[in-house]
Amino acid sequence: MESRSAKGGGHMKPESEVREDLNNIRYYYAHRKEMDDGYLVTGEHEIMQTVRAYNAAMRKAPLLLYDVYVRMYIRNGKAMAVAVEMNYSDEYIRKLKRAMIAYLCRNVQI
């Protein structure tokens, strides 16, 4: 019996790529209006494929990891501010972020 996830045939996205993608996703959402205005002229940028893939993966994530993703990447929150918002320690938010990245390494499909 195969112990790896059936998703992606067991392929894991490298953590460095997930971190880079998350930074690009954060940038996109922080500048969404300008980006969307630009798409009207140039057509959709390739970041949108990444955004859709990560959002799809996060829709099936544990709820707490989903919440961290929304607060840190869609709403552009910094870890310390998110910790205060969620009434958690900075260290616990860092732990959740690491868990979210590990989850994405296993589950994002691009």
C-alpha cells in the first residue's frame, strides 16, 4: 500500500518555491487594484494561475491554517499583528505558518 498522498502522485513542491509563491501572492493582493487594472490592458498575468492553485489548496486546509493564510497573505497582515488579532503568541503564529507552508508543499497543484 502506498503511504504517500495521491495528490500530484506524491510530488511535493519545494518549501523555497512555496515561500516565493506566497510572497508573490501577498504582493498581488496588496496591489490588487493596480494589478487588475493592468490586466485590462495586458491580459492576465501568470501569477493568477498561482493564486488560484494556492486558494484551491487552502480551501481544503485545516481551518486554523486557512485563517492564517487569509490574514497573512490575502489581507497582508504581518505575523505580530496576526498574533494580536487572533490572541495567540508570536511563536504560535510562526508555528502555524510553518504548518501552513508544509501543508502547501504537499497539496498545491501547479
